[in-house]
Amino acid sequence: MTKIDTKSQATPRSLPLNQILAGDCIEVMNSLPEGSVDLIFADPPYNLQLKGELHRPDNSLVDAVDDHWDQFSSFASYDRFTRDWLAAARRLLKPDGAIWVIGSYHNIFRVGAELQNQGFWILNDVVWRKANPMPNFRGKRLTNAHETMIWASKSEAARYTFNYEALKSLNEGVQMRSDWVLPICTGGERLKDADGGKAHPTQKPEALLHRVLVGSTNPGDVVLDPFFGTGTTGAVAKMLGRDFIGIEREEAYREVAQKRLARVRKFDSEGIATTKAKRAEPRVPFGQVIERGMLRPGEELFSMNSRHKAKVRADGSLIGNDVKGSIHQVGAALEGAPSCNGWTYWHFRREGRMVPIDVLRQQIRAEMEADETGRRPN
């Protein structure tokens, strides 16, 4: 991991992958090749507008976000900043790229409006509900227990990445919702500075980035974080086999991030694989099963309950009870149903056992995937 000089970097044919770039995020993004990034995760300044110090009921001082990088002279100034960095980000995204932006009630509505102004297409807003939020010490408002993330594609027509089955698997087989209950960054994950204080006041938990990257990127994708901070996006990207580009103007944060990234171990190729959506699997016509001799013309197939049977024809169609057609059409006709998944409905007999024909389809798919990767299946 080497910091590079942004004034002499990146030709249109190259990217400074897996590096932290020093400098202003807008200037650095404008120096990178157009249309070169798959995903952007942005955690911009929230413009909290804090007035004075904040104390707990015992009069101890709260370590609030009062850093200079979060201070803007007015809403108009913040809006100009938002417009400029989003324009630079949009230029970097590939046509099918997407962006995630996280914020609080202080800024997320202004960011959302500018996303739409620039032509981004909002896909979801995700509520990160903090399992352990900081209490409201003054007792004058509700405890601020969540932050909002906006997920948007570069355009309405973009074919953005969404690993639906992977997120479903991550959620124990249940469809992933848009409210995520995750703890804030504490304990051993919270990075410290030389004085033992927080290395960064708004360090995000790795669990949050894990879910974002598993759900909306694939191994080998390029993920850009224009507000890199202490490097959570880079650390998770590295673990998951994604390439990253970090931009950070504060030297202290860059130093912490460099040390952190040096400790991260990349998962092996099997570890970073995720569950694919069935519609993403290679299409296998039933006729291919016949062509390859896995089933023979004239061989009988049986329904799940053995109540119906049909014969295989040389062209990959079936005939049963004078009904002719595909494995799906014949199954639906015999059951009097509007539709039927023939792959799971029909079975063949081998050594006294009933075996679903889908086993043959999965065997062909495994061979196709092995051919793509240069390996043979086990």
C-alpha cells in the first residue's frame, strides 16, 4: 500500500488500485479516468452545525464531531460542495455503476435531492438502525438511533449489480429488508490514535460495508471511497476480493488506514464467492440432456408422485397421455395446472431410485462453469 502523488498518477489506461490518494476528493476524482469505477461508497461530512460543547448529565465532555472538515459556512456552501463531489463521482462511474451515500438528518435530504438533480436513479434508502446508539444527553429530542444510506444507479437504464440471493443467504434465507440493525463501531474494532482517543469520530463498522459490498459488487470490481477516513471501505473490499481506491486529505487518517490495511488478509477465491440468483445461472435446454446421452429417446419419466409418466422424444420434447410439448408444458397439462417447473417435476429411475432430471441440468452447469474457470468439477 503506497501513497502516490495525485498530480502524476493514472493514465486513461490505468488506475491506482488498492492505494490511498492524498488530496482534495474533487480534484483527485477529476484526475482519474472517466467511466472506470464500478461502485462508490461515500461517507461525506454531515455538516452537523454543532454550537459549543456537549456535556453528559455528569458534566463530562462528549467527544462530538467538531472537526474542521465537517464545518461549512452555510447551507449554500454545503450544497455547492455536494454538487461538485457528486458530479466528479458520476463522471467516474461506469454506465452500469452505482453509488451509496450515508448521512444523517443534517445532510441526507440535501444529498438525495442533488443525486436526483444530477440524473442518478435512486434504488433504495436503507435505514441503518444502530443497536447501541449514543443517548440524547440534553433530553430535548428523540435519541438519534439511525443513519440513512441512499443507494442509486448512475441512470434509470443502468444494469446495476444486485446480489439478491447473496443478501438473502446472509439474512438466514429471508429476503433482505431496507432496515439494517447493526451496532456502531466499538471495542476492538474502534481504531485509536496515539493518545488513546478515537482515530476518527465517525468510523463505520465493517459489518455495514460487508453488507453493502456483498450486495452490490462482485469480486474484482473497483470500489471508490472519496472520504476514506481510516479505511473501512478498503479493509472490507480487500477481504472480499474487490479492488479499492481511497481518497483522503487528512494525513493522520491516511496513516491509520495504511496500518489497518496492512493487517487485512484477503479471503481465498472460495471464501469470497457468493450465492448466485437462479436467473443468473447458465440456461440449459432439456434437449441438451438428450443430445449428450444423459437420457435416451423413448426413456420414461415419472411425476413426483408417480401418478403420471411420459416418454422422452429425440427433439427434447415429451409425450404422455397424447399430450406433446416441453417438459414444462406436458407436466402442466397432466396436472391441470397453469404452469409447471418440469425440471423438478419429472424424475427418471436409476438403480431403483427416483432421481429428478434437474440433477442432470446441474451437472451440465457445473461443467460449463468449470470450462469458464479452466477447472474440471470434482
